[in-house]
Amino acid sequence: LDAAMKEVSSGVEPWDSTRIVLVKPLQDAARNHGQVQLMRDTANGDRLMAVKRMPSRWVRSGPKEFDEQYPTASEKPWHDLGYVQHLGSVH
């Protein structure tokens, strides 16, 4: 999990709001100051996807920085991203 989280955090890029566009909000995600939104990927055949958007100030720049700032948080966004990264790599 640590390797997957490190890989994800090293590949973070700025949000491209011209490519990934909001269709509609789906649900608030109060515990992490975010929102789940239905988005459309205009560069990928207008594919629809659910995206959980969270503020960078809460997520921090990586798993270590997050854990240092929020050691008792029940939400662990970098763990979630690490699991997704790992599961996507398993064939």
C-alpha cells in the first residue's frame, strides 16, 4: 500500500477543467470537506464518471503530509487512492 500511495502522490497533476467537466453534484462528502460529482471526460468519448473532489488544503501533498496533519482522521484519501492504484495494476 505504501508503494502504491507513493506512486499516486508522485503523479498528481493540476486539474484540467477543460477536459473533466461537471455534469451535476451527487452528494456532499462532509468528513473530508468534499463532494461527489458526476463528471464528463471530454477527451475520452464524453465518458461519465463519479469523482470525489476534495480541497488540496485537506488532502495535502502526499500521504506522509496528510498523516502528520491529520493523524486521527477517519477518512484516509491517500489510502483510498493507493488501493485503487494497486487494484488497477493487478491483472
